[in-house]
Amino acid sequence: MANQKHLDLLSSGKILWNKWRRGSPDVQALEPDLHGADLFRADLHGGDLHGADLSEANLQEADLREADLREADLRSANLRGADLSDANLLKARLHWADLRDANLCRTNLKEADLSKADLRGADLDRAILGKAKFDETNLSGVDLSGADLSGANLNKADVRGPVGTETRT
């Protein structure tokens, strides 16, 4: 269950949220609890969500462009159709996440754990996927044009029919 104070602050808008996150060292070290929050179609463009617990959250069709999601917990989150273009998901945990049809163009997913995630139809054009874990991940029909897969672990990943084979490894 999400922390109501955190949810209320986020609902007040990203400007107030980002100001709060950057306000003091204590808050900067805080990992916001948004577990299970309903953020359907939320405007979180440029939001500072680093280290946040967004596990099991509904972020379907959310605007997360340029969001800071470094080390965020997105396990079992619904990100179907979300726009994460240019977002930073360095070391994010995306186990079992639903990323079908998500826009992940130019997204930094370096060292992210996408094990058992569903990325069918996602656009990973020019994404940074170095050292990311894709254990048993569904990558069917994913656009990997220009993606950097250096050191990525594709153990048992379903890569049938990926679109765009010009990847960097």
C-alpha cells in the first residue's frame, strides 16, 4: 500500500514533487513508497522518482518521458503503453513488469533487471541496455534498432521476430 503523503505530494504535480525530493538530504535519501499506486495516464514527465517503490503500480499509458527512475522498484508494475523515452532506469528492478507497447526510445536501462518482463511490441530504438538482465523476458516484436546490448544477459529470452536487427553488442 502506497504512503498516502507520498501519493498526495505526487498528485500535487511534478514541480512540487521534484522540489520536495530535492529539498533536503533526508528527503533525497528517502525511497518514496508508491507501491500499488494507481497512476494510470499520470503526467510524470521529468519526475524525480529515483529509488521509488513503484512495485505493482498501475502506470499504464503514463508519461514518464525524461523521468529519473534510477534504482526504482518497478517489479510487477503495469507500464503497458507508457512513454519512457529518454528516461533513466539505471539499475531499475523491472521483474515481471508489463511493458507491452511501451516507448523506451533512448532510455537508459543499463544494468536494469528485466527478468520475466513482457516487452512485446515495445520500442527500444537506441536504448542503452548494457549489462541489463533479460532472463526469460518476452522480447517478441521489439524494436531494437540501434540499441546498445553490450554485455546484456539474454538467457532464455524470447527474441522471436524482433524488429530492427542493427544493434550494438
